[in-house]
Amino acid sequence: MRFRHRHIDGVALRACIRLVNADPNFTSHTEVINGCSDLFVTVLGERGEHARSAIGVGSLPKGFAVEIEAIIEFSSPHDRHA
């Protein structure tokens, strides 16, 4: 698979932390961030499966609706064929 003219075979998502800007009564944080997980799996296949968390917060910088922190592992072609 190629992404922006670069191979992404050596890319694997390990974990994702998502912050959701929400009202205190809102309880559907996981539904908001499911699309992010689905996108990573669509793009990376099995290597996009990851540990995750969704946390509701009272505000985010610049009024963003969602903030995503990802822990991504990169390996060289040599590492993958060893």
C-alpha cells in the first residue's frame, strides 16, 4: 500500500487517545470517535487495530470538537523481513 507516494507497510498504530469536547451530560464519546478507529483500520488493515480511549472534556484548544493523540510504530523494510 502507498500513501502520498510513500510505502506505509512499516506503519502500525498501537494506541489512540481521543478527547471529545462535550457537555457534562453527554455520554456517547465512543460513538463520536469510532470513525477515527474505522479510518485507521481501513487505511492500515490489521496494523490499524489499536488500544483506545475516549475522554470527555469541557473544552479543547480553539474550540476543536475532537483531539486525537496517536502512538504509531514505524519499522524499516529490513525490520519487517528479519
